[in-house]
Amino acid sequence: MNQQLNRLVRGYLRWCPITDGKRLLLNLARDWITPENPITTFETKYRFRLKANLANPEHQYLYFYGTHDERYIVTKLLKMIEPGDICWDIGANIGFYTCLLASQVGDTGAVVAFEPASRTCDYLRENVSLNRFTNTTVINKGIGDRVEQRRLYYSKAGLAEGTASLKYAHKQTASERVTLDTIDNLVSELPAPNFVKIDVEGYQLEVLRGAEHFLKTHAPLIIAELKDVGETNLADLAALETYIASLGYNLYEIRKYRLKRCTHISGNKKRNFFLANENSPTFHRIIPFLK
């Protein structure tokens, strides 16, 4: 690996505001600047560090750009999440969002991170420890609509894939048995969140159903991946839309500088949405993005 070229290219990818041509530059330089050992630790743009596996393309993106490819989400969370907040990260993977939230809420806040895949959860724990976040609890469980054990499917455990799914078994070559719990059950044991992030690869309706009482009574602000890559089951999306509305929540499409109220998931090109109840104590946080 050419270390000087590595520093130059990564610095440009992370800090140059011009986006045109960045992907081409990375593709041209990738073979010269990728570390030989795929298991590497690096600092992000937000001053926390991550241990990752560069054999995973999602982790490579974090390594080279220093941020998540969901950059419009990141910029909004940096403005919305405040010191003292309680955040739950459901489907935390190796902990990019966990660490971002932990940095934002500070010593007076708390983050609870849920990750069902055992090897991925090991990365998550290491990354929380690496940054000495004492405000963060890691739980090796999935979240659903009942307390049970279920198969989690993925292609290879060591890749810590963000596409591991409790629902989609096709195109996957490996699995493990994991424990599931519900939000309604866990809020009696853990600090109740005022912000929830959900990324569960097709299991989002089950997560919401298992949180019905808490969501109706406390109405935390939610950001959720509601559409999965390659999965377009219109009946499932319609059921998800109906259930979200029954909870008293509205959908907001995430754009570069703002949020746009929307009613349908199926006809929308976006995968991630903010869910907010207008009567929630946290609703005021999205108002600046609606103007």
C-alpha cells in the first residue's frame, strides 16, 4: 500500500466539497491505497474510530470517505440529536451510527445498540470500547414483535454485513440462531428512547408492531430504512404505511437540505424516512427542515 497516496486520496474524499469525480478517483487508486490486511482501524470525520473489515464494500466506504454513504441522514442527525438524549440503535452493525449518536448525546445521554449477529456484535462492542464510550450499552439481540429465537441469514459472518436479514433467506449462504425481543418489553429494563434508528432489512413492520404501546404513549422521533434493496413487495409496503399511520406517525422523505412530507413508501425512490408524530416532544426538531 502506498501510504502517502492513501493519505492524499482519503483526505480529498473526506474533506473536498466537490463530489464529481470522487468515485472515479477512488476506483483508479483503490488497488494502490487499500491496506493489505482487511481488518483495520481508522478515524472517521467525526473523531471517533472504527474497526472494520475492508473485504466488505460498506466498510470500505467508511474507511475511504470517513462517513456513511447515507450522508444526508448523518448531517441531519448532527443537528437533531442533543446532549442528554436517549437513543436506541436497532440493527447497529459495527456501530457507525452508535458511535455518532454516543458522540452527540454526551455524558448526560445514553445509547442502547442492538445487533443480533454474534460476529458483527463483537465488532460493535470493540468499537464502543475503542472510543471509551461509557454512555453506550450493547445488546446482542434482534428486535421484533415477540420474544423468540429465529434464524438470521447472511453470506459470511466475518464480513459483518449490513444486509443480514431475519426475513430474506434467498441469496444467503450462512445463518445463525439469534434471540429476539420487543421494544415494549425492553423499555421496562432500559432507559426509554426519545430517538430510535431502525435498520433491520425487511423486519421493520415487526419491530414497530413490537413497540406499539411505547410508540403510541411516548412518540419518539424515528429514522428507519423502510425499503430494502431488491425487495419491492407492494403488499408489505402498504401494510407498513397503514400501520405507521395507525401509530399517529407521519412519513418524511429525506432530501439533501430538507424533509418532505409524503404518504407512500412504494412510489418513493428513497429507502430511508423520518417518522414523526406532530404531538411528540421531539417534533420541533424536524421543523427547521420542513421550511
